[in-house]
Amino acid sequence: MAAASRTAVSAASENPVSYDPFEAHEDPYPIFARLREEQPAYHNEDRDLWMLTRFADVQAAARDWTMFSSIRGVVLDDESEFYAPGGFVDQDPPSHDRLRKVVASYFAPKVVAGLTGYVRDRTRSLLEPLRETGRMEVIGDLARPLPTDVVSVILGVPAEDHGLTSSWFVEMLARVPGQVEAPENAWAANRAMRDYMTDLLADRAERPREDLASVLAQAQRAGALSAAEAVGMCVFMFYSGIITTAALLGNSVLNLLDFPDQLDAIRTGAQPMATVVEELLRYDAPIQSLRRTLREPVTIHDRVIPEGADVLLVWAAANRDARRWPEPDRIDVSRRARRHLAFGEGIHHCLGAPLARLEAAIVFEELLAMTPRYELAGPVLRLHTPHERGLSSLPVAFEPA
């Protein structure tokens, strides 16, 4: 063994890497890098939780739902209970396929493309009042309101209720670092959301319209969904329709401040916006990880992971694997596009991915048309949940174009 290699191994032994997804991590990527190299099949003994961090391992596991099951849920805290039993991400076939089939057509790329006009108009209406102020709280002014309005329109939530349902969404994000159980205010918001969706479904059962709530109500009436599944799916579609897009928008606006040359490249249109969005997703995955449960023992990197073990598939770590991407820790919008795992993989690949991509592309087109430059104008506040990587506040100042 070369001297440099012996030194690296010795340093790793003296300072072993550890990772707990329940801890608040401002920047987890240095830890992910060490996990990939030193412990690609890592076991957190305190939580009895295994983690995979290399791209090839994570992709293979995500594609093999028969071995890496979702049957015990895909999150480590209480979040799945917010929308049970309608969250098909927490189920394996055939129940997964039955539930997902009910809503899949609403999120097909061609259908999503039909929302382009609404998304652009709504983005402009959110940005216009900010144009002359030269200031923006990115999360509260844009990154959350836009996907909230879009998913509300899809579901059929009336415009006058968007503020109310959005407030419940924010409360459901509340977590106590290190704690599995969500706090009571999160549960109270969830109960209010469930009651609201129950009433919405009852209305659509009697007076169907051209919206997703009507589709779910009719599926319930036809026996394809139980009443609890229909309500849970409404909550799931609302929650997931906001969380990923809001995180993608906020994280990207912040991350690009570290790469001004790439921000300039985006502004000049040197690369298609669709390519830009893929690189932003790869660089900082909105959903950092999700759990699977092993149905049989498996050996990975000479470590035996036992049957029944909880295995965390760390999408964010896989997306920075230098085995797949050169210089993975920098944003490069000219990078040759390769499949990443920011939206998961296999049968559980995010149903709303086309919609999140559309919203992100339009936001960056409109935001950069409004201002050539922006800078931080106050403290950045980050959400702390075991799986999502997002922001709760991002104040910026800008000079209008």
C-alpha cells in the first residue's frame, strides 16, 4: 500500500465518519463524500439504519422493489402518516400500481405541458409587485406560493382557499431535530387538511368538475379507492406537489450565488433551460433520501445487510458520485446530461417530476428576465426534516432589469 493510501486509511480510522439524518445538517455533502469512499454500505448503529450512497448501488436498489420494499413506508419520521393510506410511495405492487394508476394520467408530460400558460402567468403575477422594490423573500414570495397555486388548481381547491391550505402545509413541515414524532401543531394542521379534503371530495362526488378531486371522488364511488385512500391521496398530492418544487427553486437560487459564472451562462441562454434544471436537480436533490426495507439478506461492499433492515437510499449522495460525474461538487450547466436520482428511480420515480421541471424552468426564465443580478439580503433559514432539503427563508436584493 502506498504511503498516501496508508495515511488516508489511518485518518479515516481515527476519525470515523458518521451520519444521522435526524440531525440538522447545514451542508451534508462532505459527509456524503466520505460515506461514498469509506463506508458505501454504512450502518448507523444507534438507529439501526443502513445507508447506500454510491450511484450504482442506490440506482440498483431503487429499481429492485421486490428486494428493497416500501411496505414499511419510505420515510423515517411521521410524515407518511399525514397522508396514509393514500400514499402509494409507501406501498409495493399491486396496491402501489392500483393507487398510482388513478392519478397517473393527470401528470403525464403532455398534460403537464398544458399548464405552461397558467404557470407562466402566475409566476409573472408573483414577481411583478416585487419588481420595483428590489427585494424578495424567495420562499414566501415565490417558491412556495407558485407550486401551492399550481397543485391547488390541479386538485380543484378554490382560489380563495389557497392561503388557508398553504398555511396548513407550512405547519405540517414542523419538526423537532432528532425526534421521530412530528409535533402537535403539525398533526393539528394535518387534521384540518384531511377535514378540508373530505369536504372537497364530497362536493365533487355530487358536482364533478374537470379537476383531480373529481377524479378521486369518482374512483371512490366506483370502488377503485376507499374513502380513506381518496382523502389520503388528496393530502399526499397537495403536500408532495409543493415540497419538492419549493425546495428546488429555493435551493437553486441560493446555490447559484456560489457559481456566478454559471448564473451568467444561464442568463445568456447558452444552454437550454431544461438542461439547466437537470443540473440544478443533480447538484442539490430536494428529497435527499428515502427508506426501503430488505425482504432478504443482501451483501453489498462485503457487508451483510440482514433481512428486515431499514436501508436509506441517499439520492443526494449518489448524485455527487465522481464515478459518474466529473467535478460533481460544482454546478456546470454545460455538463453532459446523464440520468440522476433527484426524483427517485424505478416504479417509485416521482409522478410529479414533469410538473416540477416545468415550474422550475419557467421561474428561472422569468426571474432572470426581471433582474440581471441578485444577492443575499439577510439570514438564510433552512428546514430540518430527515429527508427534505429546503429553505424556510431566503431574502435577496436585486436591481430590476
